[in-house]
Amino acid sequence: MDLNAIEAVLAPAARADLPAWRAGDAWLAGGTWLFSEPQPHLARLVDLAALGWPPYAVGPDGLEIAATCTLAALERLDLPPGWTAAAALIGPCCRALLGSFKVRNTATVGGNLCLALPAGPMIALTAALDGTGLIWTPDGGERRLPVLDLVRGPGETALEPGEVLRRIDLPAAALGRRAAFRRIALSPDGRSGALLIGTSGATGWALTVTAATRRPLQWRLPAVPEAETLAEILAAVPDALWDDDVHGAPDWRRHVTGILAEEIRRDLAEQDPSGRDASGAAA
């Protein structure tokens, strides 16, 4: 879609070239959402792709994903053999995006995070893998924020005006955990109504719930919980946190979340060499 109100498109080659932020500005990454509907309030776009960030970096400390890395590039990443959680989750999360192969070749990890839609699969992936965002501030500094704190609700993030999400860091310890993925939608190719990820390892068990809720939710326990414990945890989620739109009613989202969470609990209990749950009893 043409954005007829745009007066200028800037292509900075380095951070020093980023303009002072002003009303009517927008960062441009892949643009798959930005160009999908009218944006009459915008007058200037700043193309982050012009900065030429490498899409990712694999190192001993983990995985660094540039905000401009496309979902297609992330899915093609050749992972180290020990990164079992990354291998189990990256592909399904990339394919969970509602869009054609053209969209996945253009949509970016950072754009999916900053759009902050409940169904954003990059939110689920990076939150479940203990992701931390590196944020450039307008004064030339930077700050770090966990993905769980970055996304506050539908279309709402913790980014201040003029701040740029530079990259997302995933620690090696999280990438090497056991993992289970579950997703459901009202139609085979529909937007996610619930997307859940469970992980388990030496540091304990965690469940991350997205799409069903207005913001990502996560619980951590020392080991795989009993079914009753998990049901109590989910029952305590306030009604106001369950999302409500054409892709699923709140009561349906709550119900299917419970079913998918129990499936994940059983999967990770079977994978757990100790065979123990959070109470110490046999799972």
C-alpha cells in the first residue's frame, strides 16, 4: 500500500546518522505491517535496514539476533548441535507467523516484537528462551530489557520515543534446554489463538504463554509440576489478561491454554531424566 503522507525516507549508514526523533517518525525494518494499512499520522520513515546489521551472531555466550533479521533468515540458521531448545523452537515459531513466504522473507524479528501483537511468534520464541533486548537510546547510550518486560500489551512496548531495538540476545544456557511447543488457531492457517512454549533443564522448568494473553506470561518452577499445580497456576490468571478478538474468545483461549499446557507438562516430564516434578514426586 502506498503511504501518501510520507514526505521523506532516510537511509542512515551508521548510528551517528540517525536523525533526532520527531512526531510523525517511524522506524522501518521489513515494513510488512507498516505498508499493510494507511498511516496518515506518519511523515518520515527511517530505514533501519540501511545500517547493514549482520542478521545474527553465534558465539559461546549464545545467539545474538539483529532486530532487522528476517524470519526466513532466522529459520535457515545453522545451529550448534547442543542448542536443543533453539532447534525445536525456531522453525515452528517462524512458521507460526500468519503470512506467505514473501512475508516471512521480509518480516523482521524486531518488527514482530515491537509491533507487540499478542500472536507475535517472535515474542513467544525470545521470551521462552530468556531473551534480552539491547536498546539504543536517543542520547547515544543503550539499555537492556528482558523481552517479558519489553512487551506490555497489544501494540504497547516499553520503548520510549526515539529508542531503537538493536538486537535480542539469547543465552546459551536457555538454548540448550529441553523444549516443547504447542499452538492452536480457529482455522488451519489462522492467526494463533494460543501459543505455548515449555522448557526444562538444570535450572528448572518454565512455561511461557502467548497469543492467548494480552502480553506474554511466564512461570518458573524448580522442576516439572504436577498437573494440579499447573492447573492452579493457570486458573489464577486474571480474566482481563485473556485476549479477546476475532481470533478467539477469552473463555476459549483459557480452555485451550490449559489443554496445551498439560500436553507440554507431560512432554517435558517424559524428557526429564529425573522423572520428578516440582513437588519431588514421580511425574
